[in-house]
Amino acid sequence: MLDELKLEMERLADPAKAAVLARFFRTGPGQYGQGDVFLGITVPRQKALAKAQVSMTLPDIAKLLASRVHEHRLTALLVLIDKYEKAPAADEKKRSYDYYLSHTAGVNNWDLVDLSAPNIVGDYLLSWPRGRRVLHRLARSSNLWERRIAILATHAFIRAGQFEDTLKIAEMLLGDGHGLIHKATGWMLREVGKRDLGVEETFLHSHAADMPRTALRYAIERFPDNKRKAYLAVPRRTRV
């Protein structure tokens, strides 16, 4: 079945689109997506392929996650999300959750993180608050993608009206040096603000001077122009 899936993906490959995606996801030497290989298959096509893989085993998912081909890994995550969502019992959901956390090496581009972290890690921890310390471990990881998983997973909490963990992780990531973390942190703070502007602004009043400018810009993107300018005028605090 796995070989048939790969053959079908090869058949759907679009070299011209693959070249565009390779540039978009920064696969050049020294870039965050270095080594990622694209076939050029659209996400809707991959979702259709994943829906047909209801009986795919976890070992086969692992094989896809270990592939250099981006679409292999994305399809593997779509199948894992489907398994997680359809699991009839809590222990089966935990199996998918644990499996995901033990295979984060294959969740190694921002779209893969954004697709999967809220829907597996965040959703599982929504009903297991005591387990959320794992997000603190991920936020301290030397792995860029694990740090992004930490903040993106909290999107599930935000949708449920729970903001505390997002704010804690965002505070931990204030000194992060990577733009993809700045964008993700600002995005999640903006999502908090959509539901409770007061909570977001309380955080910004305390931390705007410490935030990377990209994170701040993302966080205040929907603010009125005068308020946005006021936040951007806050002098950056020098880190010792």
C-alpha cells in the first residue's frame, strides 16, 4: 500500500510547481528548509490521498515521516491527524499523541507544524492540563520546529478560551533568534487578542519592549493605526 501511494504521488508530481515550492519553503543551502524535496502536489490532492489511507499503520507513517519528500511527510501527518481524530478511546488518542512527539524530526517545516501541532498536541493537552509541561520542554529545544510546535499547539487552548499557556510560552520565546518563531508567537498573541483584547494588551504592556519587532508587528496587525504606531514606538529594551 505504501509503495502504491508513493507511485501515485509520483504520478501527480508537477515539476514546475515543485520548483516554486522549493523556493517558497527556503530549501537552499543554509536556509531553514535545506534538503527538503518537493513533488509539487497541491494540499487538496494530498488530503484526498490521505483519506484513502485509513488502514495505514504507524510503521508506514514513520517511513513517510522519514522521507526527504515534503509531500510524503505532509500526507503522513494528515493520516496521523485522521487516526487521532477518529480514535474512539482516550488511550488510542494518546498513542497518536505520543507517536507524534517521538517523531518530531519529520515535522520539520512550518506548514507541517502548523497543520499538526494544534490538531494533535494541542487537542490532546486540552483535556490533560497537567501534561502541558511538555510544551515548556519543546519551547527550550534547540530544534526550531519543536519550538514552533510548542507555541502553535496552544492554538487549541486559545480556541477554547484558555490563554495562560500561550502567554507563558510566548514569554519563554521572547529571546528566540529565529524569524519563524517571532511570526508564530505574534500570530498566537493576535489570536488571543481576537478573543480577549485585554489579555493580549496586558501582555504587550509588559513585554512590547522585549519583543522582536516581527513578533510585535504580527501581534498588533489588527490594531487601529494609532495604537499600532504607539506600540511600534516603544523603545527596544537592551538584553544583557
